[in-house]
Amino acid sequence: MKSISLTAFVMLSAVLGCVTLPSLKEDPKPAAKSPAASQELAPAPVSPDEITDRNAHEKVEALRKELSREDK
């Protein structure tokens, strides 16, 4: 009985214009892309192949700069 009452209420509201129901003839609109998805990621400042015993300190500093830049 509740489902019949609810269905009747929704149909009555739709007929009166209080509620809009999707049309079966219309194609659904594509979802909007989020701004984060459209932004390209910056390349990594350091890759594992670049690190050697001689330049390890230099690469650590590059990573610290990258992290401090993201915090701002």
C-alpha cells in the first residue's frame, strides 16, 4: 500500500510540475570532467635512475624543494 501511495504521489507531483522526471527520449548529458582530471601532472623532480652515491644529497634537496612547493 505504501508503494502505491508513493508512486501516486510522485506521479501527481510530476503532472503538476513539482518534480521533473527524466525523459526516455533524451540522451543523458555526459558528466562534466573535474578540474583536477584536466590538469596534467608535472614530471617528477627526481627519478630512481638518476640517484647515485655522488649526487644523493643534491637529489634530496630537489625533493625537499618539491615538497615545500606543494605545501604552499
